[in-house]
Amino acid sequence: MARQVDKEEGMSPMERGRFRYKHKDYEGAVKAFSEVHTIFPETAFPEDMAGYGREAVAFSTDHMLLTALDSRAAAYEKCEFYLSALRDGKSMIELKPKLSKGYLRTGKILQLQGKEKLALQIYARGLGKVSSGTDKDRQHLVTFHEKLRKVLKPGTSKDFIERLPLELALMVCQHLPMRDRVICLAVSKAWKGVLESSPKLWTTLDTTQARRAVSLKSIKIHLRRSKYTLERAVITLKALIGSDKMKFIAKTCKSLREIQINGNGMIGDTLYSALPGNTALQTIATSVGTEIPLYAIQSVIKTCHKSLVDIKFLKIRGNKVAAVPGKWAMAESLKSIHLRAGFDSCLDFDGLRDNTPNATSVILTNWNITVHLVDATPWKALERLDLTDTQLTRLPKFPPILKHLVLSENPQLNLRPDEERPTLLPLLETFACASTALDGEALKVITAAAIKAGNLKRLTIGDRMVNPRESLVKDEFPPCESLEELSLASMVLSDKPALDIVALYPNIKRLDISTTHITGVAVKAFVNMGLKWLRINECDRISADAVEWARGKDIEIIHNLLSQGTRVRGAARFADSVFGSSF
């Protein structure tokens, strides 16, 4: 004994404890690990059952304290003082809940006590708390958890969900549609346990695949599974989510950020009357088949004016006679606006503009905008403006930072000689004026600054009347080396002028030249130019052989013919063009 004391001389308490543990002096190791130079809270080292008393232990850092607790718990194990060891394990978890050591030590002690099920719960809790890649001991947690789980469930079941690590099982479940997740709850207890163990699997309420009305009881069950952290609700009209259910969802789920309503039918008071005044809702959208009155949209914006960032309504019923002013509430948070009229409806453009000063994207289609001059300059941050089919007759005024501009399907829109020249748009990347009366001069004026800066990437300029003289191609179409996508659909073009126009854009990759008079000669030339995508729908002068030849090259061909019968030449709507959805 005297020799051991001599060897311990000069050792720190930690070194002395390890020395004694190595020499199987476990009670002495407990005393050594309990010695400190600085006092720590007594709760970290509870009184043990062995009669050693409560001794203050302190270390310079939490990690040193964690190591001391772990070492003392190991010494208690050797002494078979499991309750004391368990207390140290609990203290380790409280001290460092995001490290694996406490869960590993506590689980081991519980197993020594014969409490395997409780140990399995501790390991599972540790896997949920300790992030992957942050702790080298986490893999030990995974190993012990799986090993113990197999011991407790040694049956012959081949259910893969029971054999997968919890994290991997949750990843599998995240890829299931919501209806399938609900169905899988009834597969087995293991499936139900996995599915209900993660609230993140239930943060979206999606009734897209519902075949009948969704009851309030079902909604409450879903919200309980999410622990009332619902972030997104996708509601279909056939699910019959009435105002009472909508109110319950909005009132109960304070984290709700997005509502999307789909289906064919009408929605009005049900939507805006369900939203509380202090809602955190950021996104609201309805599908192209869901009709909603304009006053309902204005009420939604008024109710959620502090939080709304993105709105998208694709079938709006407004006033057919005149726009009603003074109905738009101030919504400074609103960034993205997409409003599409489903019928002949008038829009108070100035009111919308003045009450959404921070908008960056505005898409207004199918409206009757009756103001003499559309002025978009108050939108200082505007980058995207789409005024398709809005009865425009004059060029609007634009903010100079605009990047995407769409003015298609306004057949009376032109730039008269006596009009003020439009603002220079050096950042412009996309311009569309299909089905308008804008001539080559207007096209050049609008795009000149962007072409000079090398920013223009996409042009949709089909279905316009241009000078048929081939020598004037450069007067009608501005050359641009930066252009990558071009649509000339529904123009009166044969091979020669079509090739001359496309030659103005040497770096073009995508071309839509549907409903023109080109032949296989032009198709072959386009392929040789290095195009990667070519749309030639309703070009009935192109032979099937030419199409098949082109498809054998390194290019994607989109081609179909008119159905048999009388050939009808009609203007292709910009919204139906592939470029219409690429902006």
C-alpha cells in the first residue's frame, strides 16, 4: 500500500483515479475521481449508495467534467453500485445532451440491471439528439441500438423497416406521398412506430389524393402527429375543407406558412374568413381550376398584410365593367404577385402597385387594365414583369433593373413615333412580345442596352407582322451574340428568311419555329448550327424523313402535325409556348 502511495505522488486526481482503476482498486478510483480543485454544482455528482458521501468535483472544462463522470460511473459499475453509476450517466446526458457518451454509459448500466427495453429507449433518444458527423462515438450508439433491438425482437419477420436504422427508415418514409404514409400506419406496429416517431413527416397536410371529404377528426389526428408544427397545407376542393376546418387549422398551427388550394370549383369566404389577424402565413396559391373572387384576394391580403410574401391566384373573377379603386391594402412584405383573370375582368393596376412597393415579381395576365399609361417605375425592386393579354396599347414605363419582361398577346400594343422612348434596360435577360404590333424598331429600342451589356438570353417575338423583304432582316431583328433561346412561332417565314434570322444569333441553343412554312432544308441547317432543342409543331412542309433524320442527331426535336382536315392557321398563345413556362 505504501508503495502504491509513493507511485501516486504528484498525480492529478484524474491520473490517480485511472491508476487505481487499472490496478482494480475501484473504490479508491471512485474517491479519486471525486476529488477536485474547483467546486462544481453538487447536482453533477449525486450522493452514492456506497457510503462514500458527497464529494465536490470540479474540472476546468465541461469535457473534463464529462470524462470524470464517465470514469466514476465505470468504477461504480465494477463495484456493482448501479444506481450511483446510473446517476452519473444521467448527469452526463444533462451536461452534454448532444454527445454520445452519456447515452452509451446509461444504456450499458441499464442493460447490466436487466432493463433492456429502457436501455433501447435511451439509445434511440441519443440517436435523435446527436447529429450525424458531429460525434465520433455516434456510430457506437447506432451499433448498440441495432444489436439490442435485434435481441429484443429476434422473430423471423422480414419487414425491412424493422431492420433499417431509424434515420434510414425515416428517409424512406419522407419519399412516400401523404396518402401512402397514412396507409402505412396500418402495416404493422413497427411501421406505425417509425412514422409517428418523427413530427417532420407530418408537417404537410396534403389532401390531393383524398377520395372523399376529410373529417375534422382526421385533421386533428394529423396535427397531433406533427405536434402542431404544420408548415404547409395542400387543400383540394373535393376534400370539402369548409370554413370551420380551415379556422381550426389556422388557429391551431402557428407555424403554418403556406396554403395551396387545388381543384375545380369556387372558393371565397372560406379562405379569408379562416385566417387570423396575426397569421404568419407567407404563401397562398390557388390552381387554374379554382375560381376566387377578386374581393376575396383583397381580403386575404388585408388580413395577412404583415406576413404575406408570395401570392398566386390563377382564376380570378373580378368586375367586368370597371376597376374598383381603394380596395388594395398596404402589403409591404409582398414580393411575388401572380394574378390571372379567369374572365373579362378589370384591374385597379395603380392601386395594386402603390400598395405593394417591395414587389420583385409581378405577373398579371388576362386582365383589362384600363389606365392610359401603365407605370411600373414605383416598383423599385421589380425584376420580373408579365403583362400578357392585358389590353395594352402603349408601352408601359419600366424600372431600369428589370430582368424579365413579357408583353405578349396585346395585339394593339405598339410604339408610336410621338411616344416617349422606353427606359433603357441593361439587365434584361428575357423579352417576349409575341402577338403584338411592336415592329423591329421598337424591338431594337427595348433590347439595345441588354444586348450591348451581353445580358439578353431569351426572345419570344413570333406572330408579328414584319417586312417580308429578305434584305431587311437585320432591320426587323436585332443581332445578339448572347442570345440562347428564340421563339419565332406563327410567323410567315420560309426557309431563307428563317435561316437568315437565326444566323443573327450564333450562340442559340433552343429554337421554337412552330407554325411556319419551313421545310426539311431549314431543319438540316438548324441541326448543323449546333442547336440542342428544336420545336417545329404544325410545320406541315417538313417531311417525316427530315424529322427522323434530325432525331438521330444530338438534338431534341418537338414535332407534331395538325389533325386531318382543314388546316387552320392560328396565333400560338405565348402562354402555351414552352418558353412561357421557362421564365
